[in-house]
Amino acid sequence: MDALVDAAVSARDNACASFSGFRVGAAIEDAEGCLHTGCNIENATLGLTVCAERVALFKALSEGVRTFRRIAIATDSETLTPPCGACRQLLWEFCGDVEVILANLRGKTESLRLKDLFPRPFDASCL
Ligand code: THU
């Protein structure tokens, strides 16, 4: 398996998903080839939930990483899980048109480009 997908699958084990039961793992590969992982984190307010993609992205950004190549998102769904709208916005602004790899635990994967998932974005070029 691709090490990036493998990292997303492993990160999923740490999900704090006791409210939805929907565990998500994400891994982002930076321009140096380093991997940054995240899982979804839910809490009793529900509304303060943070998706796995944003946890991975914010961890990397907080370490000073600014250039990214790919992100993998892993769930246990037969229908592969794409990033939510909020995550697409942040991934676009900080990662640009990266490769987005969707994966499940049975080895099913799909590779997409973020620009196809998030056409006509609002970003700094609009200001
Ligand atoms: N979730 C993610 O972490 N990433 C996605 O791409 C879709 C949704 C989480 C948020 C929440 O904890 C749970 O999945 C159900 O929506």
C-alpha cells in the first residue's frame, strides 16, 4: 500500500468519534516527503468537531510546513469519503491543487485533483 494511505489508515485508529461512530484518518505529504497525520476529533458540543483533514493540515502548518503534494483520507466506508466543504476551502488555500487520494480499509482507492473537487474557489486572489 502507498505509505501515505497507510499513514491515513493508521491515523484513523486515533479518531475521537464516539458521537458519530464515523472514524476518519488523514495524512498529508509535504514537499520534502514528510507525512503529517490527523484524525477527526468530536466532542459533546458536536459543533466543535474538527475533521481529520484539518487536524493533519493544522499540525503541519503549525510545524512551519508550507508546501504540500498529496493528501490521503481513509474511512471504513465502501463509498469512499471525500473532504467536506470546509476542508476543501482550507486545503485549497494552503495546499493548492494537490492530489486527493480517497481510501477505505479494504484497499479501494481513488485519486482526484482538488481543483476538480473545488471548482471556482473563493481565495486570496478574489480580494
Ligand atoms: N469527517 C472527517 O473527519 N472528514 C471528512 O472528510 C468527512 C467528515 C468527520 C467529521 C465527524 O467527526 C464525522 O466525520 C462525521 O461527520
